[in-house]
Amino acid sequence: MVSAKSVTMPNHDLFTTNTVRLCFFGIFFLLWFVPASPSYAERLPDIEHQLDQMDWRNATPTNYEWLDEIVNQIDPNQAIETYARAVGYSLIAQAINNPEDMTYQTSLERALILAEAQDNSNATVDLLTVNAEIYLQRNEIEQALALVPQIEQNLPFVDNPRVLYHAHHTIARGLQFHERFEEALEHLLAAHVYLTDVDSIHTQRRRQNLNIQIARIQLSLGNYAAAGLLLDNAIEDAKTHGLTHRLPELLLIRGYAEQNLNGPSEEVVELFLRAAESAADEGSTRVHMLGYNNAGAALLHLRRLDEAAHYLRLGVAVAESVNNVNERSVMEFNLGYIDVLQGNHEQGLAAMQEAEQTFRAFAAPHQIANLLTHIADANELAGRYQAQAAALKEQAQLREEHFRLERDRVFSELQIQYEAQEKSLQIRLLEQESALQQQDIAARERTQRFMLLVAFLLICLIVLISLGFLKVRRLNGLLNQANRDLARQSKQDPLTGLWNRRAMSARLQTLSSTNPHYAVFLLDIDHFKHINDTYGHDAGDQVLMEVGDRLRRLVRHDDMVVRWGGEEFLLFLPQFNMDGLPALARRVLDTISLEPVHCEEQKVRVTLSGGYLHTATPGMEKFPPPFEDMIRIADLLLYTSKSRGRNQITGLKSLYLKAPVEGKQGYRDLLHSAAADTLPIAGPPAKR
């Protein structure tokens, strides 16, 4: 990010000409010796690089012992953003590894006060996100969500892609716990956008985390086919990039999607067992026990009861080893259901009822509705028809409430009508069965056969509609993605990835009318033909790409670096402080020429010549040049730099226009007259 500290001069009638000149000299002195960009002062590159290299597991840094020493080395008044990041990592490690220790809050509040005192949104949002992350890790969802409004209030002022990625990702996870899936998905997509701007060894791991979250939302919305495709790709990526830590979780979720899409099968059991075994190797106890539980549940559906009980007991043992009461209740419920299926009705129902009470304390409504299916089946097997009817009634109410909250209901109305009619009839029949078991059995069987036929026809209709809808939606998604890719490619230079002239034209149409000021730099690589002739065209292409990449790292997030043509580059800097242009010009020259470009085994020294000007240049207020004329002036200044020996940038300090100027020759004449004042800025000399 590039910006400049503004120096405000008091408006006083007693200022003489000499005093004004002295003030301008003071401003120039400050701009020369003081770094122009706050972000360079607020971040320490060496320490930021060390933090980028940290290894993470279960959202916690693994090698965090040195963090306290790093924090003590940083002066928060000089580098608040690096300080906030290091403190945040240290507090996450402290809070997660010592769940009972609440002293981290004092350190977090002290760091927040420092960040807010400096009005630094990057540091403030970074620390608020750390606080929310700790709450989520401790399963304190309400406290995490309470921080969301404060984070969102500061997000528009954040320009650090890493902070933006973590903020959106953390908010999405909190919203997902509250089943606010649509809002969560919006934040996940935003996190994915900012992830592309984060240059880190953890990019693939963060991409994996996003895919897992999106897959979970798809599963929650019942989009099992879409979730399956996403998970297959994520599993393949995990193997390709060696991201095996969350592979057990991916296998577990994939098994869940397959089971809901095609029903229990040997393939589903295999996926769950692979998840459990790999989780044991990775030390993920939750996935370890869930893999055994889900494998047992699938075998239960396949009526392979002894195998199901074996894996469920293995899962209970894992849950007991870590004192996980919630997950243990699910497996004990399934073991009770197996007892009922094997004829031990009283013992099995008692175990199911005890586990049900624990399950209701933490489960979501749609999960309780699924549990009630097994409770109703168990009561039917035991001959408890009234209890079966009560379970089915509650299940119908929960499912109706769940569907009202869903956003993806393309064919849910038809399904709701059918299920309501089916459940209503089943409940009425069950309520009458205990008192009217001997009455009109033949008529009831005919009615049941008729309803089965209706249900079969409705299911066939729903399946056909669903398959057609999924195919159309997938095709539309592919088409929309292709259109977005084409639109982006049409505005990018294919060699360097920089913006092109078409993108520049589109940006000018969106320029703010309330603050239309901007600066432009027109830069040209010196002796580029000599580079091509001496080192080859491949080396020339490498030089163009490297120069474009270095320029892109110099500017702010909202600035544009444009390949203007051949070896020419344009910097478009909206709302840029004019006083900061000389310092930026010097950084451009230093960044390009001090470090040679590596082309295979050769080092190529590259220098630039250029020109810059600002729309607020003194003297141009009455007849402000349009963008095309700004480029003409910058080109003339660039030519001036070339004629003075290259490796320099010529800036326009003032240009007094008494009338509109026509053509490039008119500006050339003005620049060679007393109406113009320029500032040559020389690049660093060649190393001997």
C-alpha cells in the first residue's frame, strides 16, 4: 500500500513569500527522509515473514513458544499491525491449550486499546477476529456472534487481504452454527476472493478449510450431489498437496453425503471406516469416534447388527477417553436401537431414552427430527403405538419448522404436502390401531396399498424434477463462471497478469465525482530492445513479468498497475496525496533497479525512465486536462527523463494553463516554457 502523510499549512495572511518557500522546503525534507507509507511503518516484513511460515493444526499454532519473545521485540507504536498479529497468535495458543485460563482477555483488551488509539482498522479487526476465533474454539457461539457487528463495522476500512480473509471466514463459521446458511455462504465467498490476494504457504490449507465449510452448508441445505462433487475435489487436492490433517474430516463428510444421496451401502461404510482409521493416525479424536459411529449406523441400516455394535462400542471407548458426553450419547442411542432390533425391547428403549435426553440438549431441530424416526420405529417394534404416534407428531412439527427456515426450497412445497398427508394418515391409523385392531383390516390394507402407489408416483416425479433442476443449475453455474473468467481475461494482459487499457477505461467511468483527483505515472523500461537482443525474448518476457510484479507490490489495494503497451507501464493512483509522489517515484526506481532480474542463470539489471503528474498540480485548476491529456503530459515527461540519461523519473511540480491546450505539441511547448516547473528524480547508480 502506498500513501502519504499530509502536512497541513496554516492559512495566515502574514506569511511572506520567503516563509512559504521555507515551509515547502520543510515539507520536501520530511517527504525525503520520512517513509511515505504508513503501512510500511506499521508492519515489519521480517517478522511478518516468520509469522507466515508458522505451522498450524486445529486452528492453533504448533510452534508458538517463540511468540512471546517476538511480541516483546515489537514496539506497538511503530508497527501496530505486526504487533497485533503476533499477540493474536500467542493468545490463540494460550487460550486453546489452557481452556480454563481466562487471563488472555486482559492482554487482548490491552492490544485492542493500542490499535484503536492509532485508528488502525487492520490491527483492530485482526484482534477482534482472534477473540471470535477463541470463542468458537471453546464452543461459546453466542459470545463469538456478539463480536460480528463490531467486526463488520470496521471491515470497509481494512485493506490487508489476510485480515479480510480471516474475518470473513470466522464470521461464516459462527453464522453456520446458528443455521444462518445464506449469510454464512456470502462471507465464505468473500473470504475466497481475498484468499487469492494472500501470498502464503498456507493458501492451500486455507482453501481446504473454505471448501469444507461450503460443503457443510451444502449438506445442511440438502444439496448432497453438489456437496459430493466439492468433497471429491477437496479429497484429491488434500492428497496432491499433502494436506492430510483434515483428510479424515473430508472422508467423514463425503460418507455422509453419499449416504444421504444413495442410502447406506458398503461404499459408505468403507468411507466412514477410512475416516476413523486416518483420524487415529492424525490424532483427531472427534472424527475418530464419529467415523466409528457413522460406520455402525450405516451397518445398522443394512441390518448387519453385530458388526454395527462392534464399531459403535469402539466409538464409545474413544468418546469416554476424552470425556465427550455428547458424541457418546449418539452411539449409546444406536446401541440401544440394536438391542430393540434384537428383541431386547425394554433394555434397548431405556438406553435410547436416556441417550435422547442428552442428545436434545445440544442437537439442532433437524437432527432431533432424524432421531425421532428411530424412536418411532423402536416403539413400533415394541408394540408401543401411542409412543410411536407421539414421536411421529413431534417429527412432523420439527420438519415443518426446519423447512420454513431453508432458503433452497426449489421443490420443497410438493414434498411438504406429500409428507404432511402421509404422516397425518399414519398417525390417525396408529392412534386407532390399539383400539380397533380387529376392525376392517382388509379395507385398511387396500388404503395402505393405494397410498404406497401414490407415494411411489410422487417420489418418481420429485426425482425427475430434482435431476433436471440439478443438471440445469450445474450448467448455469459453469456458464456463469466461464463468463466471469472471460470478462476478467478481457481486462488483463495475458503475459504479466496486469490490467490492460480496457480495464483502465472501465475504471475511469467509475471515478468518484466528489473526489476525482488522481495521479498517473508513465514508466518505460530502459534499453529493452538491448535486453531482448542480448538475452533473448524469453528473458525479455521474464523482465516484463518481474517488473509488473514489483510495481504491483508497491501500490495500494485500490490503485491500478496497467501494461500500457510493449515495455510501458501506467500507475493509476486515485485520491493520492500529491506531496507523496516524489517519495513513491524514488521507491519505484529503487525497487526496479537495485535488485537484478534473474533469467535462468543470468542476472539482468533493469532500470526505468518515467514521468508523473497529479490532477491537482498547481496551475491546472482552471483548465484541468482530461485523462488523455494527462497521459500526453506524462509521456512528454518520460521523454524528458530519457533525454537526460534514463534511470530517472521526471515529475510535474506546476503547469500554469491560461487557456485549454490542443494537441501534444501544445503541451510540449508549455513544458519547455516558464509556465512549467519539473522535478527530476534520479535512480540509484549501477553497482560496480
